[in-house]
Amino acid sequence: MKTRPTIVSQLALATTLTLTISSVQAETSLNVVGSWSSLELHRAFEQPFWSEQLPAATDGNMTTNLTTHDQLGIPGGDVYNLLSEGLYDVGMTVMDYAVQDAPEMEALDLPMLSQDVATARAIAEAYMPIANMAFEKRFNSKVLAIVPYPQQVVFCRDPVADLADLEGRNIRASGRSTLEFLEAAGATSLNIAFNEVPGALDRGVIDCAVTGSMSGYSSAWYEMADYLYTLPAGGWDYVVTGISLDAWNSLSASEQSALESSIQSEFADAVWANAEIDTQQGVACLTGTAECTRGEAASMTLVMPNETDIERSKQILEETVLPNWSSRVDQEVIDMWNDQIGSIVNLTAQR
């Protein structure tokens, strides 16, 4: 793991101040680091689950100390590496942030791989064998859940009518595979942190940026971007919840069962049920083309992908993005992907 003294010192200080190692009233207490504190996934789902629902499901025998990576000053890409170091028990972040350290996980969320919630969930569930293999190998951890943000779409400052209009533009990608997709479409992709995007758009460093529709609304990207192109160029930005094997093995069999059962029924099922709603509400709230129930609607111009865009995007996925991923993993992972995922999406990965 690359050493970042400032991050480690910040984490140590924050842990001292905010993360109590145990609770005298509970048999087990877990230190949990969640995803972006400002977004709905954390506010509406992570926080209630870890702070209220898990303790209630275990009659108070399991409690947690919850914070988020941005509150601790940890880059999203470091969450799982620090989890493997034992600096907390559970880590949650966007998997695309960490694919440099776990290339096996990249093909969970390739652009245009799934265009609806049902397919996205089928892929996430089928991916669990690969995910657990990768997390054990790379992060000394076990995967507890895989959940999505809303579908990842494109926010642009200047007019855009179709995929061809992205050619030549500087675009913030939401992950390595999205970057490769945009490059194949003729754009120049940049890796910019989510919270730095509004400033980059405002200064003209980037022309467009990819994120979830509701995430962009919650973070007011509409103040800097006027056009919403709903091509799902960034997939679903899955958030993976991992628990360190040290913490997992310290739990009793009944605690393990309770945690696995409750995180699926109380957390994952709820996030998946909400994914389509949030995708639609994000578009509605950004463009005002339908009722916005989350606040005041913005007035971005809505641009829908045409059939030519969809076909060209699928071609890029099959001819560029998927082969690029295959070159970064071994044959065992490719075979597992073809068996578990390829049959769902009618694609075959090859080295």
C-alpha cells in the first residue's frame, strides 16, 4: 500500500476524536466508514442502517461508530486499502475509485453494460464470487453488499445533441472504464474528484462530467452545467461494502448471520428499490420535465440518446472497453466473468 502520512495522521486524529473502539452496553461494536456524506445513499440508507437498523435487528448486541471517508479526509480510492490495514472494520465506497488496486472488480460496472435496474442488480448479485475472491486477495476483506448510485449520465456546459458532440471535449470520467469509453468516443477524459467537479466546470477546466442524476442534483451541478445528456456512459457507480476478515472472524456465527441477513433486507434491498426512482427523480429535478419531489427543480436542457448513440456505445463497449479490461486480469477471472456475467448481457470477454 502506498503510504500517505497526512491521510494516516488525519485518520488517527479523527479516529481518536470520533470512533470509540467499543461500547460498554454492547457485545460488539464496529467502526464503519461510509461513502459521500452529502449524498442520499449515505443520508437515507447507510446512516439509518448502521446507526439504527442493525442495532435494532440484533437487540442492541451489535452497535457501530459511523463516519464517512470525506469527513475523515480519506480519498475514496484509499478506503479499501486502509480497511485492509485494520484502521476500521467496515468500509464503503464507489468501487470505480479502487479498480487500480483490484482490476477484477472493474467489469462490475462497464459503461452500457446494463441500462436498467433489473439487469444492474442481476449483474451485482452474479458478481459476488468474483468480488469476494478479489476482496480477500487485495484487501483482506469480505464483501457484504453491492448497491448502486443512480444511473450515471453526462452533464455539459455547452449544447450537446448526441454522442458525436462529445468528440473533442474535456470530460470528467467516473472511473477507468468510463474514461476509456469516452476516449474511444473522441473525448479527452480527466480524472477529477467528485467534490472538485463544480469548480472545474466553472473554470472551464472540463466541458462535461459524468455522475448519477440525483448525485448531480444533490450537489448542484446544474449551477455550472446547462445540458443533461442521459446516455448511461458511467454505468451505476456501484458502492461495495467490505468488512475486514479480522473483524468478520471476530464475530460469532450468530452475529455473522445477523449482519449478513440485515444488511441485505434492511439496506441493500432498500437501495435497489430506490435506484430507479432516484434515477428518474434526478432527471426530473435537474430538468423540470416532470415533478420533482426532492426540492426545487432546475432547468437543464434534457437530451436523450438516439438509436445511433446506443448502437455506437455498445460497439465501443464490445470492441474497446471489455477487451481492455480483459487484458488487465488473468484467465480465471475472465472465465468467471463469462460464466457469471456474460450470459446475462450476451457478451464474451477474451484476452
